[in-house]
Amino acid sequence: MPQLLDAQTPLIINGQPRFGYFDDALSHINSQDFVYETPFGNQRPNWQKWLNLKEFQYFGGMSNNLIFGCAIAHLRYVAIAFVYVYDIQKRDLWSKSWRSPLGVGFNLSNNSINGETQFKIPAIVDIKLSYQDHPRQKTLMIKCKDLHIEARMDESQLQPMSICTQTAYNGWTYTAKSAGQPLYGFVELKKQHFDLEKIKAYGSLDFSTGYMRRETWWNWACSAGEIQQGHFKGQAFGLNLSTGVNETSFSENCFWLNGTRYHLNHAQFSFDRKDTLKPWQITANGGQVQLAFEPMGMHREKVKAVYLNTHFRQMFGEFSGCIIVDGQQICLDGLKGFVEDQYIMW
């Protein structure tokens, strides 16, 4: 078990972030106190400090009937949001994305404990991601043409992954992630109603902020649900694996079993970059994690612009394989989730 830092203390102390694992998600991410310098020790101007801060948040839901994902990102010169819902039985994908120059109509919570993030374009879309501490829960609300979502994830019995790592020479990335808790509420898509509790939907949350690399990439895998077979059958499970970010001295990789967090080391992703809908292979912990992922479909964002170049592909589908813990296998066969391949210059 790694040493945990106090989450009640602000992230930035004496101008610099605290690196390592925290004992809870941070409630005080005081990015404004960060002293942002060049590699030669000169303080950068305020406009660079404002421009280079990147923030994004993601809420996902998965079950044997339905998979959905919602992302909101503030890149300073533009705010981006996307939502997709995939009906597994009908093999039908509904997907939308929106952009707001300079983040007009966009408010962002600066922590994942208390606050509200909202992306709103009047008469088109209204997305709210609310964070509440007592009781600890996350709530996603979306209203737009053909789609209405109200999804709540109770985190009162979950230990979040909360970590800050050095990024490049003088930057940092903070992330709080959680997965593997049941969802309550509903999804209404084209007049079809899904009760999230009845279909046994589980959720995941990604809250990330910091001074990340100007040109960067990552792969990510997430799963959540009730284990369907084996020694741990019936128990609540969540998974978070990533490579490309948050790897400097500390790793964000982990899984949750009934809300208890277990750390994993660096992960390896093997897939066909030219055809990401082919099966993926994911390993970690020297072979203790051996997973396969079979995509059902994909949400894709591709932008080539002056300040923003991105090739983003998030696949949704089904995991198989296992994680070995104390000689016992946690079987993931049948659990739904996501994998992601992202390149971005921002």
C-alpha cells in the first residue's frame, strides 16, 4: 500500500503541487496558486498560465442493455462536450458533440467533491455534472433533442483513486477516478425508457486537470459491473487502466472490489491503430492482469485546426479475461466498458 497524502490540504503549496497518492479526492485544487515557470526558471506570463491549463471530466454508464458516455473538456480557447448512447440489443448508436468558443455558456467545477459543471447551448443542449459530498455522490443530467438522462452514482462506500504526477518538465496532472458503483435514475432515448437500477447499470467518473503536455497521447480502459462468474460472483467491480499520462513515479492504474481500491502497476495496450474496432489486449502487473476487449462500436472526434489537433476514438464493448489476486481469479467475462485511443495537440 503506497503512502497516502492528506486530501484536506490544498494541492498547491508554496507555488508547487504535491505529487503522489491522496487518501481521498481533493476538495481544494488551487490551480491559481501554481507558479508556472519555463524550464529555465523564469515565470511565465499570466496569459500562458491561463491558456495552458486543461480540464476535462467524464461520466460513463454500462450494463448489458445500454452503454453511454459523456465528456466535457475546457481547452481555454474552446469548450467541447459529447454524449453517446448505445443500445446493445438494437445495436443502435446515438451520438452528438458540441463546441463553444472560449467556453461561452460553460461553467466548470474545480473539484470532484462539491460543485457543478455545466455545458449549455440554449434550445440545443444542457449538460450538468454535479458533485456532492454529503452523501458522496455524482449526478449527470442531460437534456437535448431525443435524449434525457438523469444518472446518479453513490460513492459513499468507495475509495476514489486520487493522484497528482509531474507532467513533462514543469507541469502536473491531477486526476480523481472512480468506477464500480451502481447507477440510479434513467435514460430516455427517442421515447424509450431505461431504468438504470433495473438494468443493473454501473458507473465511472474521471475528473482531470492540470498543465499537461502540449502534444500528448494516452490509452485508457474502464469497466464496471457485477461480476458474473467465478469466486467473486455477485460482487461489485470497477477497473481503471491507462498509459501515456500519470506515470511519473506514480500510476493511476487500479481496480475496485466492493468499493475498496487496489493499486496496479503500469499497463500495456496492444491493438491495431488503423482499425481500433478489432480486438484489444491489455496486460499489467507482470501478467496478473490479462484482459481482452471486443469493441461493439465507437465514438470518434477528429479535429485539425490552428490551435487544436486531435484524433480521439473511444470504443465501447465487452471485456473478458481475469485479474489474479492472492491466487484467486477475478473474472471479467461479460463485463461492459470502454477503451480509448487519444492523440491531441492542444
